[in-house]
Amino acid sequence: MITITERAANKVKQVIQRRGHGEGIRLGVRTTGCSGMAYVLEYVDCPTPEDQCIECQGCRLFVDPKSSVYLNGLTVDYVRQGLNEGFEFNNPNERDRCGCGESFRV
């Protein structure tokens, strides 16, 4: 199960609306970085049949089957800290994060 906070859902809805089209956001992982994996967000115009669709807080998240194993229990938030803002991922499956915060290990 993946959850998204109200702030993150509002941001997703805002960027989809500003873009003018799209079904939602795909949330996944890819192999990269010094710890092994990184979170990936991308627009979804046409979901694939394999995608798991999660509707939460009025927005749609799509997750591919390979990524869902690593994202079970994930909470997505949107935070502002000083001049920085962005999506924040709280994943109970993470064992470690790299020092720069770009990648994680499960």
C-alpha cells in the first residue's frame, strides 16, 4: 500500500492541471547512485495494463509491478524547507540512504 499526503496530492493535481493533460504520476524506482536505487516520478498519459493504479487524496499514482515490491508501505509527501521544495519519500523498507540523499538501499 502506498499513501500520499494531502500536500503531495495537491502538488500532483497542480502539475497535471498546469501541464494540461495526463492521467496521473508514475512512481517507480531505478538502479542508480551510490546506494543502489532512486525514486522516479514521471507523467502518465496512457497507463499500461500492468500498472497498479492507486487513487488517494483525489489523484492517481501508477506503479509498475517491479517497483511495487520496493514501495510497499511508502508515504509520499511534499515539503518546503527554506528555498528548497520537493517530494519526500518515507519508505519503511529502506535500510540505508547515501550521504547526498539521492539513492537508497533495501
